[in-house]
Amino acid sequence: MKASISIISGSSSQALAGRVARALGCHLADIDFSTFPDGERYLRISGAADIEYAVIIQSTSTDSDYISLLQTIDACDTANRVDVVIPYFGYARQDKRFKDGEAVSARALAGTIKADQVYTVNIHNQNVLSYFDAPATDLNAAPVIGERIAAMELDDPMIVAPDEGAIELVRSAAEHLGVDFDYMEKTRLSGEDVLIKGKKMDVSGRDVVIMDDIISTGGTIAETTRVLDENGANRVFATCVHPVLVRNAVLRLFASGIEEIMATDTLDKSVSVISVAGLIADAIKEKR
Ligand code: R5P
């Protein structure tokens, strides 16, 4: 008989965990999160001793999300099997030593995860998967984003990656939809500013969807929108897997002329209108 699954929601992924539990028709554990007066976090899972197969779901966009994930894994130590789903894995962009003496942050953090199986969603660089001790599988949200784009009434649509790094994501969604795609050339000037070189790209009069893995400060998408406007694009939309959206990113995007921002629920934000719950549920069912 298969062990019964309990979904354990980390503090940062409550909506997504609820959706995965519903998709799998399984038990959603009751967790108490609180913070001590000195700022240390406390976590307790009710009925933890009865959990056979724990599936923990927690994105880690802040350091305290990471602490909470480690605490959740520890609280599940009596389960027979523990799968850890990290839909958005923070620090994945520091996936190698760019300059002498730097910490490879993604490696440092991945090495602390004790699990039987790890899942991520469109991790920034697939190399990071090898830093986990457990087998790690990266799930691809491009087809579900593609379905959302297909449901929009777009005029002669095209999907554009703001840099070469996002081309595989864009290719995967565009091929799913059977629409044109291309990529821009990006040079990062600072943490907030980028230079996008408008390659010769025929966007005149077309509706364009810019697609990236992460939108953080919004600088990349805002600058891409400016170049697309210069090239005569009709309407410009933005979509991403992980809406990190720091500071005034949403404002910056709308001010640049973006019509709509559509992201997945790997992070729970107001623009998280596309769910990856089905993707996660299917992956769990497949490996069960
Ligand atoms: C970088 O390589 C990523 O794929 C994104 O393009 C980047 O994180 C976006 O950052 P921002 O929104 O701050 O320009």
C-alpha cells in the first residue's frame, strides 16, 4: 500500500501548498508559525508523529524563509519519506564563483537540505541541482504560462526573451503555442539597471509578451519594453515564473508601458495568476 501524503506548507507558500493538496486530494497539515520576542522563529506541525510521507512546499525568497524551511524539514524527521518542493529557490543566481573569493551561495544553501527528493521550478541555472545531496528535479512552468498566453486575445503575437539566458524558457512556451519568438541582448549595468540592445526584430504592429524566469527590480522588463516600443510594437505584456518584485518594481513596469504582468504562484504576489500546482502534483504522483 502506498504511504499517505501530507502536504506541509511553509510560511511563504501557503496558497500554492493549498492548491497542491487539493490537486492531490491529500491531507494538508496544520502548522503553527510564530516569532519569539528576540526575532527567532518557532514552528510546530500538529500531528507530525503520524505523518508517513511529507511533501514540504516552501519558496525561499528571504533568509527567514530559508530558516523556516530548515525548521519544517527538522519537524518532519519521523516521517518515512520527505520530499522538499522549493518552487522559488533564492540565491540560485549566485550559482558559481564570478570573482575570486566569492561564496557560491546556491551551493552553500542547497547543501543544508535533508530530503529524499527535491523539486524546484525553473531554477535559474540547472547546475544548481547538482548541489543538493538528494536527487533534484526542476519542473518547467513554460507550458502552463503558454496556456495562459493562448487564452489572451493577442494580435499577431510574439514572445520575446530579454536576454539569451531566458531563450529556452521562451522557446518552450512559444513552441507549445506555435508562435514566433526571439531574444534581446542584455548587458547588466548595476543591480537595478540594464542595457538592452534592440536586435533587428520585426515587432511592428504586433502584440509582444516579454518572458523571463525572474522579475526582481523590473529593470530588465522596463528596458525591454522601451526598446520594443521604439520598434513599433503594439501592446506589450510581461510574464515570468518567479515574481520576486522588489521595491517599486510593479510601478516601474506599468510606468514603462506594460499592459499586464502575469506570473506563477511560486511566489504569492498580486500578479501570481498562473498556478504551478498541477505541475507539482503531477511530478509527485509520477515519483510516488
Ligand atoms: C537574470 O539573469 C534573470 O534571468 C532576470 O533577468 C533578472 O533577475 C531580472 O532582474 P530585474 O527585474 O532586477 O532586472
